[in-house]
Amino acid sequence: MKGNITFTMIKPTAIERGHAGHILAKIIDAGFQITALKLTRLTTGQARKFYEVHKEKPFYEELVGFMSSGPIVAAILRRENAVEEYRHLIGSTDPAKAEEGSVRKQFGTSLQANAVHGSDSDENAQIEADFFFSKLERFSFQENTP
């Protein structure tokens, strides 16, 4: 069974360019419920820990620097088959190759500044959500709530 949550971050460049509201609107219009949301800024240490899975890759240090360079919006999103549906909504990691109408095509400027992060698996969605949000910071919608 596919999970019903995913995690996203609106990245610093998208925040700086004033796209957070537009991106959140696209997320809601696509049928996702936002169950947790915060504007924050990652320290270098927090960015290192969050992206630890990439620490052996050549882009790790640049990624850590970028993600700690300005504010981000972190959110937990709820919808049936959330990870797969969200990855479809945001499009390819490279905005130049992303599908027309996708978040990354519309708001991304480069491979690194591709507007948003999206979880790549149900397991990572839970890990990433737990990294940013305590249980007290999450809202649980009733099944019959629109």
C-alpha cells in the first residue's frame, strides 16, 4: 500500500523570488492537504544532517551551502499515493527537462535551484517529516473533511 504523506521544502531561491505562495497554491489545487507548515532557515549543520545520504557525492558541499543560504518553507502533504503524486506534480529534477506545467518547470532556475524538494519514497517521506516537525506541529484531517 502506498503512503498518504510526503514531505516538501520550497528552496531558498524560490522563496527569494516570491514564489512560495504560488507553489503552495499549486500543491493545494492538485488535491494535497497541508498537515504541517513552517518557514525556517537551515543551519549548515542541519543541512548536512538532512542531506547526509548524499555526503559522498560531489555536489554535497554545494547543496549544503545552498540549502542553508536562506529561508525555506517545509511542509508535510497528505493525499493518497502522496509521494508518487507529488513527484509527478513537481516534475523532473532538472527544470530544463521538466514537464510543462510542473512546479520545477514553472519556478525552477537550475538543477540545484529547482524550486522544491520532494521525498523520493514513503520511507524517506516519514524520515524527512520527522526531521522538521514534532507530533504537536502536525494537523490530522478527518477523512470526511474536504
